[in-house]
Amino acid sequence: MVRGAEYAARERGYFLIVLDSQRSHDTEIDMMALLRPRVDGILLVTTGGYKWSAENAAAIASGPPVVCVDCLPEGLNTDSVCVDGRKTKQKNLTSSS
């Protein structure tokens, strides 16, 4: 996934910066605050399992575009690219029969 995003970015004259929050929501928030004024957009692969505060969600909405990849955290209203695990599971169950 990272390689494809990097390739697409480079084709358009951009660079991809990858940061790892070590599954820490607080670190994600800190990284987003650091990046927002310095980048043209953010692909966020979040740890999930928590609700974004209204304050943090508003801060993200006021910055560059954010696209969540893999899951859309509760409380965050942004674009996302997600797999519907239920449909995927159902498809795998029916195709293996």
C-alpha cells in the first residue's frame, strides 16, 4: 500500500512521508498537529478503537485534506478508503464453496 501511494505521489510531483505512531492515539494527534501546517494532504491509517474529540476533529478539518485508509474513526468526518470486511468475508465464504 505504501509503495503504491508513494509511486502515485511521485508521479504528481509530491513526496510521501511515513510516520508510525506505534498504535498510540496521543502520538497520532501530535503527529497530525506537526504535519498539518507543512503538508498538502494526509493519508491517515489510524489505530482505531477510540472516538476523536470534537476539538481534534475540528483541528483536522481546518487543515489540509485528510483521507483515512482502512478505517474511519468515530467522531472524524473525512474521506476514507475502507474495505467492508463483512462483504469480503461473505464473498470468500461463498466463493470457496
